[in-house]
Amino acid sequence: MEIMSVELDVFVGNTTIMDEEVYQFWLDGYTVSDAVKVRMEGGVLEECEASAEVLQSDTMDQYRTFQMCERLLHTPAKLANQLLFQIPPHRQAMLIERYYAFDSAFVREVLGKKLSKGTKKDLDDVSLKTGITLKSCRRQFDNFKRVFKVVEELKGPLVENIQTHFLLSDKLARDYAAIVFFANNRFETGKRKLQYLSFQDFAFCAGQLISNWTVGAVDNMVEDMDVDLDKEFLQDLKDLKILITDKDLLDQHKSLVCTALRGKTKVYSEMEANFKNLSRGLINIAAKLTNTKDVRDLFIDLVEKFIEPCRSDRWTAADMKLFLIHYTNSAHILDTFKHQVTWDRYMGVIKSCILKMYHD
Amino acid sequence: MPGKLKAKILAGRHLPVMDRASDLTDAFVEVKFGNTTFKTDVFPKSLNPQWNSEWFKFEVDDEDLQDEPLQITVLDHDTYSANDAIGKVYIDIDPLLSTEAATVISGWFPIYDTIHGIRGEISVLVKVELFSDSNRFRQSSCGVKFFSVFCNTRDALHLSCPAPSIPRCYRLAAVHGFVEELVVNEDPEHQWIDRIRTPRASNEARQRLISLMSGELQRKIGLKVLEMGGNAVVGYLQCFDLEGESGLVVRAIGTACTLEKPGSLPPSAPSASPSMETKECVPSPGRRSTLASPVLSVGSSQLSQGFSLSVPALSFSGMTLQLQGGAEFPFFTFTRFPPGFLLHVGGVVSARSVKLLDRIYNPDEPETRDAWWEEIRQEIKSHAKALGCHAVVGYSESTSICDEVCILSAAGTAAVLDPTLMQEGCLDDGGEHRYCVFCHVPYDDFNSPFPAHLAQCCTCGRHKVPDVLFTTIELPREAKVSGKGCLIQARLCRLKKKAQGEASATAVSNLLPFMEYELHTQLMNKLKLRAMNALFGLRVQISLGENMVVGLASATGVYLNALPSPGGVQIAGKTPGDTAQEQHISNMQRKINDTIAGNKELYEINPLEVAEDVSGSPIPEPQRRPRLFRSVSESSTEVPELDLAYGRKDAFVLEIDDTDALEDMHSLLTDAPAPSGFYSCNTEVMPGIYSWTSAVQMFTSVRMFRLGNANLTNQGVNKAFNDLCEDLLKSLYFKVRSMVPCCLCHLNFSVAVPEEELVQVTVTAAAMTFDKDAALTTTLPAAQIGMFVYFLSLKVFTWFQPLSPALSVFPASSVDYGSFADRCSTLVELIKVKAQTMRRGSIKTISSLETGSPLLRDRSRSVRSTHSYSSNAVTVVKMTPLSFIPNTRIIKYLGIINMFFIRETSSLREEGGVSGFLHGFITEVFAMVRAHVAALGGNAVLSYQMKECVFMENPNKNQAQCLINVSGDAVILVRHTEVSRLH
């Protein structure tokens, strides 16, 4: 016979008590009862001679605390000078870092998509597909969007801006920079052929693009410097076309690369046979980047035009590296080719991106 | 015109959006004191306004300064309609009125609204210039210091010997006696106007009124203290009685004292004799129930511990009055005493009285209420006399109100105080102070006021001691205990018929004696089951509800070496021959025996060893001490029979005559012990644990349960209440499990019956960790103290190594930031202090750091490699219900904190239901207390109490309201180790 029911149950510590494990459950969107179940299985009960009711009460209480904190986590800088919760600095850092952490499965689904209401509506599909709770998907999505909105209009380097406003670790701030950059340029990442790439692959590429191809790479005090690609540079890329349109140059380039690689790779003959196609592929990508549509397709183009042909010829990563080095460097020896600066700026990024993307 | 109050409004931050269109706010501030109001300019379109106002100056009487709070209102300017209030800050000016407390109030305060809670923060600067007061007939009592608890005897003594050159806070020069006062008013919530004003206006009126009333009360008490020749109130205890229709009573008791800064010469003892009118006892409806339990007297202390320097000179003008039979009450509100203060303890004395409330017609002359309390105090006094004692220590008063019925309660510990101390003002350290003296009864066998089981003292074998001892005070430091103590609670819930007025009062009065008796029995049984023989810090609370009365008694049980070992508990059946029952009883008996044996092990009670220890140690022959007050049976010439006394296992017999008793027995046995690694007590610290660390986590937990509408029986509700308390304790242990080994200290349960079938339990305590491996003996001979401190500072030195050579270089990672941050902030404090005491700037590194924050900034940079978010880092403020934090030293008392808040909501569901609402509110209250302390320049609140937490809900209307009253002493603390490092 249940003679009593607990109507009210709260616990407030002068120093706010937060259990990291429960915090993770909350972030992952577990309901209180699910979290209690998992905790019971985790053995915390025996450890502390507690009962299921105790766990239930504790979990509820912690969830409430997190909910109250959430408002502050939206502007992490406030967490440090707010008076409501007394939280030691290292715990604050933990709270922020975990709140802004995201699942790589989730980010792969929305990377490059517009962070709009429409995308948010589709989150239940994402949730279904990834097995991440809808609640957690929403938090992650809102985090992306919040960071995007704040840094969008700011001057100065993207990663630093994110760190200043959201107090994230260097690593996490870089990841967010990638997410913001991809969202802003709407790079296609969802195609089937790109599925084999991880978020970290893309994040690496984003880093390359940000530090070499954006306005900020040249002038570091303009708005949007790190989010938008340098238009002038994209325009200049058209000049590279000469490498494939001028037959002499193309042949010269090929022979230089072949000379350098002969005997150093097992796929020499395949490379030699395919050189012109590969070179055309890379340079056509460069020449088309003035179109927004083609910018979006940068990664899919790289895969289709370059990575796939090489992969079918069974190039190893070492082969790839060797080829790209010599392909880039040989262009410097071509005396009629005048666009060395543009070439280096283009190939530097393309080379590292391809190397990162060239895996199974 | 004795004072000028100056306030400056600097800036705001995190303000709420008040204009939906622009998502911004046009904020300005009104600063009000008394009837004068100033305004700042409007700072348009900002959530972080920078007003940088001029100094607003108020020229006021110091009487007003004491009564009134400074009221700061933040508003949103609106051109077309009325300005919207964002929220308010009330600042108590009192700490600025004493020259020795805070000199400036400066800091960020949460802006509080009774409907929305905290809405942003405001930075304020407040100063007071006092002119010398030439008026002899003044009404103010500026400069009288108030302390929630004052602890002259440093409690963490075992742990840490203070460096001699550190300024001691205060020295107790004289104790003048008991002071009390009460003021009454109509409750704004129950005035007719409340029907037409907004809830916000009503709440604010109430908050303001209570603030005014407590200011007035404090001033009046201060006046009495001045009359008595004192300069401080120690053990100040202020309470509110929300009497509903009949009004609002704010009352306070305390002990008037003369404190002085150490080093100064003791003043010629002031001998002002307060002319207390004897108040006429107004006959009133009501009955009383009283209970006096046997207790014993505590004797002299051990003076060899190196703190005899700080032993106060005591002069008792109050005492003298009492002995002459004056109206003065020889009561003392504190629970800890300077060594030698207590000579004998006679027992717990308590008195209750049930009254019918009626409207207070003339608030300026609250005679009825005064008379009620007078009556109760007289009763307490006579109980004490009956126990052969002339004083009552650890005295407190409380009420419980339900509709128009009110229970007034008072309790304390009857005691005999040391006459040598009182007369000479110095301690006779030539005399030997035995650990057991305080256990000897102050009355003799034949004149015993009640049938008491007296035995020979187990330590000296020369005097009589009672078999058990109950007291309301802390365990005297000189007491010798075996093993550790534990929290013991008696819980009781009794149904009562719903009735009105006098009928209800009669029902309650009839019930009370039975409840007292049962609580007492439960305490006794539980004590025996734990193999202990004394209770300290006993607090019995009786709470009145419409259809039930709830009783909760909490105390800390210990095994006093001087008292006889408790015999076992024996059960006897009433009907011999009933084999089934006999079987049952023998099972039960076995269980009980096992429990007792288990508890002995659990609490490490091993009295025999201690006895040998004692007899083996060179304790000199007990010298006779002069006893002026009462001749104790010192003539006991019987041969000491130590062994006999121990062997005397006169078992405590429990008769089981019906199923009720069986149930009770069951509940006794099902009281779960604390999980391993945990201890709990309701005294300041746990007897038997001495190696505390300075890690303190203060918390408040509130639970409320509703009894089902099933057929309620006494047994059923009793069990439900018992389960609630047990579950609550379990939850608390679980919450602080990361602190193990840990003790919940000063566990303060308070119970209320806010509505029919609703029981609310509020707990405040401090979880403190201790060093399990520190093999410290209970007493530390003076010679060892030095060594121990040396050991401690060595340990801490390693912590500090990264800091010491170049203060600006902090290791980036691999540091435990928690304690690190802690250390940094205290270090900053310390450096400030250092700068104050040195005033020379002879050490360059230190003077350059004087500004305080660079250190903090450095610290957070080490957390965040690139960005600092700490330019305005918030001061860490520790809070504890104890009067100290282990391993720290109080370098300044900044003043008493006494705050009252109301919070109301009409969107209960949206705020997360009752739990969400209350969770948020308590969090906000903590934040406001911390902010006020930080603004005074403090870093801790000691003797913190949540004295009131009145919760009301109306779920059907989606509404709830809560009133919270908190108090404590704001102080500046530094770690001992840091202090000694600086010197």
C-alpha cells in the first residue's frame, strides 16, 4: 500500500554538484528513467549502498540543475561571471566543452547543409538514421547554428573568434570553424561517393581552405574573412587553364613529372597513361570555382575526377604523395607558365586535401 | 544628523530583454533610502548598461541607518507607458556602522524580482560616514556587533595551532547575560489592500517590512546591550512568526557580551544593571507540557593545550543579578564555551505552551507575546533550579503555528558555571582539570529531583554520574569519548482531529506530553542500541498541522568514558506461555544483541581500553575545586570500583505487550546505519573525528510528501515519516559520495506541516571530508602542537611549490584546478591582508599583486590556453552552518547576514513544477547571500542557517509561493598554512 507520495524533492549545494556521467546522459537526450536504468546497471548502487529511489531522485535533481544551466551555456562567457551557480573553473570548462561536443555521425549528416529551419525539421530522420536521440540532435544542431550566427559577422580569425565567444578548446574550436565554413559555402558532403569520408577528413580540408583560400588568408581584418573564399583568387584560377589548353605546356609538364617518377613507383605506367586526364581533372576543377555551384561540388569533383581514377589504378598513398609533389613542383620549371603564385596557392590546398581524402 | 550614506551605481550586466522589438533594454536605477529617492540617467538600448552615476548622498539618523535597508530598483524606461520594474536589490547597511566590520560595500548584486527571480546583476558602491554621536538619549545602537555564533574557543584546535602573530578576532571579556526583544506588525499579505494590489507589490511590501522590522529589532536589542554595558550580541537568534491574520512577529534572543580586540586591556567591568520591568503575566488559554531529563554537569577543562592565552576573563553581571532573584534570565544562547566556563550540566530543560492567537491590537505594546515568552522562560528557570543549576546554556526558542493555534517552545541545558572564572576573571590553571568532572551530577542522590540512576564515575571513581546524559550543547572539548558519535533521531507523527480554536488547542495540549514521552523513549532506545550513553546538541521540534502533529528529535550520540557503559536492551513479553510470541521475542532479542555488537564495532566504541588508558596515564589525584553554588556529594568515600561499574550491565528492559510495540521495535532495528565512509551528526563536528580537511560542501535539501487518502493510522503516518527521513539521509549520502571519507556535520532537520496531509522536511548541513589515515589522538598535548603544525605546513608546501618562486608563472596543465583555484583566491585574499598589515611595500612582488585579480587571471589562462574569461571572476564564497572552517583562520568578522526573500509564480508548470520552482529559488537565495558577502569583502559565511522555508502551492491555479529566511556571519578567512607562510 502506497501511503505516501513524494511531491517535492530538491537538493541545492553551495558549490553546484554535477555528476559528469549524468551530464552525459542529459546531453545524449536520455529520459530520466532511461538514465536511471543505465546508472543502475553501471553499479553505482552497490558502490554507495543506495536504492533505486535514491538514483531517481539524484538524476531528477541533476537534470533540473542542467536545465537551469543550459541558458548560461548558450553564452559560455556568462558562465564565468554569473552569480547563480558556484562552479569551479575547471568544472565550467568541462560543462562547456561537453555541451558543445558533437557526435561525428550527426555532424556528417548536416555538414555543408544550410543551418535553417528546414534542416532542423529533418532532424527526426537524422535521429532515426544515426540512432542519436532527437533531443541530442537538436542540441547539436542549435549549437552549430548559434556558433554560426555569432561568428558570421565578426572580424578576425574564425577559430579565435569561436574560442573567444564560446571558450572551447583549440581542437573543438577548429571543428566548429570547419562546420561554420562548410555551412557557409554549402559544400556537398552527402553524396554516396563521399560517404567514406569522415568528419575529420572534411575538417582537415576546411582548415586548409580557411588558411589558404579565404580573404583572411591575405587580409586579416575584413569581415567574413575566414568564411568566404577569396573571389579574386578564384578568378585568377582561370589562368591555370593554360596548363591543359596549351599542348606544349601539357606535354612538357607530363614529361617533367614522368622523368621525376620513373623507377620510383609501381604504378608508373598507369600514371603515365592517365597523366593528361588527371591534370585536366584538377585544372578544370580550379577553373570552374568561380561558380558557386561548382564550389559546392569541390569535394565530389575531387573524388570523381581524381581520387577514383587513381584508386582504380591501385595507387598507394605513397604513390599519390609522390605524384602530387612532383606534379606541383614541375610546373615551376615550365618557363612559359607565369602563374606560379596562384598555382602554389591552389595546389598546396588540393594536395593536402587529396592526401587526406585518399583512403578507403 | 549623525550619518551620511553614499551610494554609487556603476553598471549592470546580463539584464533581461525588456523591449521585444529591439531585443534590448533602456535601463535606469532608482536608489531609495527612507523617503529620499535618487535616479540615474537612462542608459539606452543595452543589456550591459554603464551608468557610472554620481555619488547619491543621504543624510540620515543612525536610527534609520540601522532600521532601513538601501533599496535599489532597476527599471526599464518606457516613453509612452509606465516604466517596467526589472527587479530590486536590498542592501543592509548595518555592517558599515561598526568600525571594526566592513568599511565599504562594493560588488555585483543579483537583481531580484519576486515573480521572475534573478534578472541580471548590478554593480554598486556604498559607504557610510558616521559623525560622533553626542546624544545621550539616543535610540540607536550603532556599533553593537551581532554574531550568529561566536566561538571564542577555536574549534579546530586539534588540527592547527594559529601562528601567534595573526590577529585574533576577538576575545570574550565579559558575559552580561540574556537579551530578548520582539516586534510585531500586521502582515501585509493579510491586509485588505492585498486584495487590490499585484502579487509583486504585496511581496515587496512584505520583504521590506520584514527587513525594517529586523533592523528595528536588532537596534532595540543593541540598546539593551549598551544599557547592560556590553558591546556585542553573541548567539543572536532571530525568528519570524507568521501568525497570519493576527500579524507578524519578529523576535530575537541572544547573549550580551563585551568583546575586545586581543591585546587591549580588559575594561573595568561594566556594572550597569538593566532595569527590567517584571511583566505581568496575562492569563491566557493554554496548557503546558514540560519534560526534564537527567543530565550531568561538565567540569573544568584541560588548560595545558597552549591556548590559555586566549582564555577570556569573564565577569558576570548578569549572573549576579540572577542570583539575587531578579527578573533577569540566566540564559546563554551559545552552545560552545570557553574552557572552564561550564562546571556542571544538570540536564535538558524544556517547556512548551499552547496558545490561541488573537489579533495584536497595539503593535507598539506587544504585551501578550512578551508575557507568553516570559512565562515559558520562568518555567525553564525553575526546571533548571530543580536540577540544582543556576543557569541554562544552549538555550533556544521556537514556535509552530497552525491557524490560530500556536505552540511556543523553549529548551536548553541546565548548568552550573565555574565560579572562579566568574569572579576572578582568570583561570586557576594550577588546578587539575579532569576529563570527567563535567559528568558528575550537580545534585546528590537523596535530593535528586527525579528518580535517576546514578553510578560511580568511571573515570575518577569518586563522584556520582548519571547513567545517560542529554544536553542541547556541543560536546565540551575536554570531554573524553570512546570511538565516534552518530546522529540519532526520534521521529513521530500523530494524527489529531481537525478542530477549531480552543478545541484544537486542547487537543494539542493533550497530545504533547505523550509525544514528548515517546520521543524521549525512542531517543533512549536508539541510544542504547548504539551502545552509547550521552546525547549532545539535542533539538526537539514539534510541528503542528491541521490533522496531525509531527515530532522530530535530533541529537548526536556519543560514548562518554566517564559514564557507565550502557547495558543491553532486553525484551520481555507480557504473556508468558505464548510460545509463538516467545519464539518471536527471542529472535528479536538476538537481533538486538547483534545490532548492539555491530554498532560497537561500527562506531569503534571500546571503552575498556580507554579506561585502562586513563588509569595508566598519569592523572594526578583529583583536587577539590571550590564549589560555591552547590555542595555535591564529594563525600563519596566509597572505594572506587571501576571494574564493577563497567560490569554492571543493568539491562534496559523493553516490554512488548502489543503489536504496536513490536512495530516500534522493528523500526528501531531498521534504522539503517550510514553507508561505509560516511558519518553524520547534528553537532558542529563529529566527536571522535579530528583530522578535518578544509573541503566543505554546504547544502540544503527539501522534501515534501503527501499522505494518501487511505485510512490513515498513527502507525501508517509514523512509518511514512520515518521512511521519508531515512530516504532523505540516504539521498544526502549519495549526493556527496565523492567526498568520502566524509561526515555530514550540523545536520539540521526541520519539519513542517504546511497543509493537511502534507509534510515538509528541510535539511541543511555541511559535508566535510577528513583524513582517515591521520592517526591523531583525541587530545594533543601542548608540546605536540608545534610538531603537528610543522607537519602540516610541510604537506602544504608541496602544494605551493609552483606558486612560491615566481607568483606569475603558473603551470599550464597537470594541476588539480579545483583546489588550485581555491588556493589562488585565498591567496589573493591573503595578499590583500598582508598588504594591509604590512603597509610598507617592502616586498615588491607582493605589492604589485595587491590589486588582486592578476593572479586569478593568470590562473584561468592556464585553464584556457588562449583566452581568458576571468577579467571579472566571481569570488568564491564558502558557506557553512558551522562556526568555523577547518584549517582556516577568521581574520575579520564583517557583520551578520540576515536576509528574507519571497518568490512567487503563477506559471508553476512552466518552471518545472514545485521542485523546479523551489530548486531555482534556493539556488537564487544562495547566490544572493554569496553576492552580499563578497560585496562586504568576505569569502565565507559561517553559522549559516536557513531559518525559515515556508512553501505554499496551489497547483490548480498553477501557483506557488515560498518564503525563505537565512542568516549567518560574513567573514574573511585565510588558510592557516597560508598565514604561516606569510609570516
